[in-house]
Amino acid sequence: MSFLNAQEPTVVELVTDFGINIVWHPSMGLEIGQQVTDILEDCISGKIHIDIFVFEGTVIQGPNDTGTMNYFCERPMKYWVKELSAIADYVVAIGDCATWGGIPAVPPNPTDSTGLQFHKKDKGGYLGKDFISRSGMPVINIPGCPAHPDWMTQILVAISTGRIKDVIIDSYHRPTTFFNDFVQTGCTNARAFNEKVSGGFGKRGGCLFYEVGCRGPMTHASCNRILWNRQSSKTRANHPCLGCTEPGFPFHDLAKGSIFKTFKHLGFLPKELPEGENKLTHFFKAGVAKTVGLSKDMFTTTK
Ligand code: SF4
């Protein structure tokens, strides 16, 4: 559904401007039942050439590796996934479930869910750590819960225009174009973060890191550079970032009381800080910033 909200480019522009032929999509395809099975079989037999296989959703392998907990077109979905991945030039995983297993893979993981080429942080997943598609590339991961629609359409354009080899992917197979920087970049609360001014849900003028578990400083994604609906983002609306583009999501395996909470040492030192940041340095910098009075954010006015 997120895909249908793409704006730059839109899904319609993928078709009209970039010549992408969407062979089948669960929300847009007119075919149902046996017609879908026929399309998939034609793809696997080579009658229909598949340039890009885009998969969303976790791969359910259970119970006992049969995959029978998730049927699609008359047989376990996992078999379609393996066969379509084998014949496509490129394989793209969309969303946390397809990339690393997502919420269904949280222990005890009764469905034996996993991602296409990762299981949480470990390379492997359903297709295996050595999988490469016919183009020579591993699975391209576009994580998020949901993934940003423009990340999807722009990667599809890069593939369809022959520019995907110019796109660098990181160790988790995420295109660095979208996942090099942190969610905090562009957050309107960044100044409050530096000054350790704590905020709360929906409360303007503070940072959500200190009490309600915002993961913006540790999460690689461009949510505050490529805004959602070209309007806003979670943290701009003062909702904590949950870190959904990282393979550790959902963090703490959804243990009771672990969501929307900042874990602390001695009751006041956040246990997790941005990469490379020393705790004492962090609090020293915060103290200096407070002292010299840099507390205005973009919404603060002077009289
Ligand atoms: S609200 Fe989150 S992303 Fe924004 S400055 Fe605070 S910690 Fe960073």
C-alpha cells in the first residue's frame, strides 16, 4: 500500500515515463485465482521475462520447513519466492518482513519467518547468504515498516534505466542513497537533542531521545530528508523513531515495557548513544549548549 503513495516518481509515472510493465501486483492486478497462477508459471517457464522481482512480506517456512502456514496460488508461498528469485534479473525486498523477517520473526517465531537474504542481523535468510540474482547482484533491501514509497520507485527507476550498478549498497544491502545518514538529519528537534532538552509525544520544542526512546540518532534512513507525503515525518510530528530501517527492529524483541522507553544507566544516562559518541562527552556538550543558550529551534521566536 505504501508503494501506491509514491510521489517522485509516482506508480503511474513508472509505467508511462519509465516504461515499466507491472506484470502483477496484489492491489493493482486485475487477475485473480488461476489467472495469477498462470502468470507466475509463465514467469518461471520464461514465457514472460522478469527483470525485477519485488517481494514484500516475510517468508514463512513453518511448520517444520513445509511452508504450509502460508499458501499462495495453490502451494506454499515460499516455493514461488524461490523460483521467481531464480529467474529474475534483480530481486528487491521491500519492508522489514521481506528484508530481515520483521515482527513475524520475533521469538518464539512460531511461523519460522525470515527475510529474503537476512534473518535479523545475520546474513542468510531464506535465499541464503551467497544468493545473487541473474544480474550478479544480491537482494536489494529497502527496509522500513512501512518502507518509504519514493525509496521503492526511485530504486525501480535506477534498475530500469540501467543505473543500479552506480548505486552503492551497504553491508545490509540497503542503497546508501537513502540509508547513509541518520533519521536525525533534518529533524526539527535536533537542537533540543544537542542541548538535552527532553520532549514528549506531540509536544513541540523538545527531543524524544531522553525519555520516550527515539532511535533517530542511531537509525539509518532519510525520513527527514525525503519527507513522508512530502509533508512530515514521525519525529517532526513528535513521535519517536522506532528504528524500523535497522535489522534489529523490532528492538528488544517487543519485550513488555520496552517500546517508547529510553533505557538508562543509573536512572539518567541513556544506555544507547549515537555511533562514536562517548557518554561523558555527550553530556558535557549538552551542558555547554544549555549554558550558552542555544535552545531556540525553528519554531522558537524572539520578541
Ligand atoms: S526527536 Fe529523535 S530524531 Fe529528532 S532530534 Fe530527538 S532523537 Fe533526534
